Amino acid sequence: CSEALAEAAIIILPIGGMNAEGLVWSYKGEPRIDFSQYLASLRPGTLIVTGSFPERFLKKADSFQLKVLQYADDDEIAILNSIPTAEGALQYAMEELPITIHGSKVVIVGFGRTGISVARVFKALGAEVTVTARRKAALARAKEMACATVLLDSWLDAASKADLIINTVPAVMIHEQIINKLNPATVILDLASAPGGTDFEAAEKRNIKAILVPGLPGLVAPKTAGAILAATVPKLISDYFQAGGGV
């Protein structure tokens, strides 16, 4: 492995990137690779590509004169990935809820690229969807899609009535104060990247089912997820070099 990496000009890691310790994201609990141990063997100027890197890794890579390309915020990839993410969220919801999606009360936290697709899928099946977000523009879009809306600083009442809460924000949104007001039968699906946006310890204390499910595209539709990256990442790399990123 180290010999192959030492000869590489470009190294592409999983879209999930790595955690703060430099451990590369793994599939379904497989052992993680400590990628930091290979940095010294890479040639200066080697390009490392993934969804996102922790700040600590970026500094270490820079010290070895390595180049990095992060694409987690790329609109094309994020929007395309929101399709299998929304379908995966639906799959988990159907497995975990004792009721039909039709008629269920669903609260979606965050209304970015993922939240919009999730809302569309659940709304299409007849769920009573409420969207909570900070930006009024996002709530206006949710209202245009016939979803109920509430600002994030006042969504406690909506949360207390929910059968299902779906978080898409990579920051703690479902905190202890919210969890203490939930119906014990409420299910929380956290789609944000680890560690998620839920106080899982508080949920466990109340025996509320809270599930962290980042990286849904690769879990529920790996072929589609791979096709999305195959169609987009090479162009991102090409654009990076054309813009002088490899210099």
C-alpha cells in the first residue's frame, strides 16, 4: 500500500473523508485506515482528493508539501447525492416507524440541498412535513413546496408533535432541551456527517431512538453513488489543475 501511494500523483479517498484523528471513513464498520502514517512517503505535490479534511490533517499535509482537493461543498455532487440520501432516509423511516409515512408528522431540520430532496420525497408519500431552518429564504422555498415552516429558534412545539425528526445540519440542533420535550415514540434520523447534530446521550437517557446515518448514498445505492463521483470528480480534478492548483 505504501509503495503504491508513494508512486501516485493523485490519491482519491472516500467521499466521507476522515475524522479529526486522520482515520479514513470506512464502509459499515470496517477497520479505518490511519492515512496520516503515509504522508511522509508521498511525493511533494501529490494531490489528495476527498469530500472533506479535518483542519489538523490540512496543516499536516501542507507541512509535507502535499496538495488537497475537497469537494463536499460542490453543488453538483451534493445535489445529485441528495437523491439517494433522501431515498435512504425513507428506507430507514419505513423500517423504524410503526406507522405509515402517509399521515405521519415529519420535521426536517435544515433546508439545504439535502433537506429539499428529503422534504420532496416524504411530502410525495403524504407525510405532514414541517421544515425548520434559520434562513427565511429557505423557509419560503419550503412553503412554496407546501410544507409547514418554523424558524429554528422556535421549533420546540413542532418537535414535540413529531413522529419523525430528520436532521441534515452538521451541528447540534437536536439538543437536550428539545429531546426532553419529545414523545418517547419519536424517531430521530441524523443524516449529518459524524458526529451528527443530535445529543445522542440525552436521547439514550429517554430511550428515544436516535440513529446516525451519514454517507447514505454509498450505503443504500453504492452503484449510483459511484456513478455520481465517476461523472464529477475527474472534472473537478481537471479544473483544479487548469486553475493552477497543481503548481
